[in-house]
Amino acid sequence: MIRRLGGILLVSVVAAALLAGCGTGGSAGARAGDDRLQVVATTGLLRDLVQNVGGDRVDAVSLVPDDADPHAFEPTLRDVRDVVYADVAFSNYMLLEQQSIIKTLDANLRPGVPNVSLAEDAVKYAAEIIPLVESVNLDTIWLGLRARGDGRRYGADRSSEVLLSATAASGPGDVHGYLTGTFGEPDVYFDSSDGFDAGNGFKDDTARLPADAHTHMSWVFTAPGIYRVRFAASLQTEPTARPIPLGERTFTFAVGVKPPVAAGARTTVLNQGHADLTVDLDRRDILALHDGGGAGHRQVEHAADDLVIEVPSKAIAEVPAGREFRFLGRPGAQIYQLPQAVLGKHVHGEIDPHLWQDVRNAIAYTKIIRDTLMERDPAGAAEYRRNAEAYLQRLDDLDAHVRRTIAAIPRDRRYLVTTHDAFAYLAHAYGVQIAGFVTPNPAVEPSLAERRKLTQTIRNLAVPAVFLEPNLAARSSTLTEVAEDEGVEVCPIYGDTFDDRVTTYVELMTFNAESLRRCLS
């Protein structure tokens, strides 16, 4: 029932066949009679930066279409072809892109082709990185999954995967773990209703994460009572490698009933804040990391044996209408659900990967692109340097324009309420306050408490407008309905992607600044 990440073995075979058909030393340009440097970028935004530096000497393509979500996009065989014949590859990474995109790059680039992660290299040009702090306040605990540690001692790299498998479950009903994507489609991670098959390695009940990453998800229980779910963890360093065992643990859930805590026992009940079931690669163990909020957002470790995760009666929900949710039961049936809290698929680490929302960081990206192209194509070094100087001046002007535009907004009105927690760099660099972001599970009606919190935020801060990414419009009814009820405007803002209206990075940042000024002033 789980939708798998890209079929990397098939991809590698196809890549090998493509290379064999036109010589192992060839590039896309050689194949197509094009002598330009062939560059593949993961997103349209990075492609645009490359085009501005490379000019006529490069042919740049992006794997993720301009209207798609880089957190969830699955590459195609056409994308593999672009990778196979690339002379240079650029990704943002810091776990921004879907893991299958990174695996497609790493498995199919020819030996010696530069494979640059811009966000991670940008610090050499003084890019400022900030931690990703998730502080959504829900009525229930927010429970995700995490892989802690990079696994290098086992030979892991950024294309390796940590596997967390549900291997057994007991309780009065069924247990489901799933993630709802940006456009409402579910990826099922665990499902006890059809059993657990050790014969296939529990592949139908396994969640996969990159090393040192975190993901959100929803947990559903179909009846009240005490549940115990057994998990096994392993590390797969490469697609053909035998998984390395990392431990097994059983976690207890109290669903709609009083948590079972014996007198004198040292049991911890988790019922609020943000927690993750965590595979610790260094300890080879599975534990819970809990962030209860407050100053510093300090995470506390909890052993599985001393822990009960509470799913209270206020977590009662109904199975959504739609065939894609039939695995939970019939539409309208009562369930208990811990929501995933954040709209769409967001596998990430400890650092916010959306660096480009601060133009100074995009300047660092541009310098790295310049250096990489000059090294790969020395004959074009003078042209790359001239193009970069002109574009860097344009980015300096853009930074000043964004700063002036946002500074024109009265300070007591510079509050951003939106649907996607992707604007911390914009807020940090240009003096905007993140007042909140709307994050109910997009597949179900938000709770009255969630709507009440959003309404109260808008009223307390006298927010004149809220902001919505165009590609998320179809799944943001909560924001639009509350805004309409409160008589405030819904305005556009761009995060990860382009569309027909915004087609370049300069246009994206200019549009966002002017949209903020127009709607908040």
C-alpha cells in the first residue's frame, strides 16, 4: 500500500543503456549536436540562477517542473536521461528535495561530473543559515519520524536510506500511519489491517528516510483502547546493499482511554508538543525525541519501555470522503487521528533549507555556480565571470529593493500568516514577523480549535491580509474561509516554485516584497 520512492535500480539500468548507446564519454550536447555545457538543476529556481551565470554557453534544465512541489516530485525516465548526459549538477539539498530526486542524481551522473549541493556549500560565501524550528500548537501531540545521525560509520551517504518498519501491532482496532501530500494524495507507511509480512521484509509497512532527517505523518487508530506497535529499524547504504539492523522497540499508545501508568512506575505520558519516533544510528536503537516547546526548544529523549503516547478523545475525527482514503474505513466512520500538522510532504533536517528567501544567500549560490562552471569549462571562464558580475549587481539591487519595499510597511503590520513554514529567511533578513502558518491535515476538516487559533491570531494582531502560495490554493480552504469570515484579504506569495506569472528568481522576490507591501500597508 505504500507508494515507493523512485526505482533506482531500474533508473541505473536505463542510464547504463543510454550511455552504452552513445559512448561513455559523451554528454547531452554531444548526443544532440549541441556543444554547450549541459547542466541539470533540481528546481526551476536553481536553473534560473545557472542560466544567468552560464548565458549562451550552457543548456540548463531542471528535474522538478516549475509548477510542481520539490518536496514530493518523483523523477521520470526523461529526467534520468538529462542526468546521464549532464556535465554539471546543482541541487539545493539540506533535505529540501524529495529523496528520489537526490538518488536519481547520485546514481546516474557520470564519474567526475561535479555534483554540487548549493545550500551546504554556500557558507563559504557567508550565506547565513538558520535552524528550522517547528512550533505548531495542536490540541494533541504532533508525532513524526526521525533518523538521527549521518550513518557515515556504516558507509552511508546522502542517497542512503533509513528504514523504519512496523512489524507487529496489538489493540482493539487497526493502526495506520500515512502522509498526505501537497495535493491530498496519501502515502501509506504502516497499515495493520492486512497484517505484517516478514517474508517480504515488511516492505509494505516501511517508512524510508534519508539519514539525519525528519518527516511529518498522520497516525490513525480505528477504536479506543491500548495499542502496542512493534518497530524494527535498519540502514540501507545503497540500493543493492543488505540492510544493517539498527534495533527493535515496542511503543504503547493510549487511544481515547486513560494511559496505563502503574503506581510508582517511571512512565512518561506524551500528550502535547512535537515528538518523533527516532532511529538513532549511533546507538542502533529506536527512541522518542520530544520537544515540548518553550525557550530553546530543547529535545528530551524517552526510551520506548518507559513511555506512553496519548491519543485523547479530542483526537476523534471522521474518515474523509474519497477513494484514496478507503484504507482507513468507510467515509464518515469515526477514527482517532494524530494529524501530520504540516501541509504536504516535508522531509527535512535541523536547518531550514529555503535559503533563497534572503537575497544575500542567493548571491552566495550564484558565486558557487560561477566557480563551478569556470572550473568545468575553463574556455568560458571570462564569459562566466562577466555574466556573474552583471547578475550579482542585479541581485544587490534586488536585495535593496526588497529591503526598501518591506521597510515601507508599518512595523506593527509586518506579520506573515501563510500555509507553508518556508519564509523564515525572508522574515529574518527583512524584518517580518511570522505570526503563524496554517497546518491542519489537508484531507480532513480542521478542528474548531485550529480555526479558533487562526482567527484569534488575525484579530489580536489586526492582520489585514494572509498569504497563500498559488500551488497550494486547492488545499488551503481553512485559510481562505477564516480570512473571508474575518474580512481580510488573501494575497499570493511564492515559496519553492515558479508558475506562468513568476518565472525567474528576481521576479519571485520582487513579487513577494510588493505583495507584502500592498496587502499589509
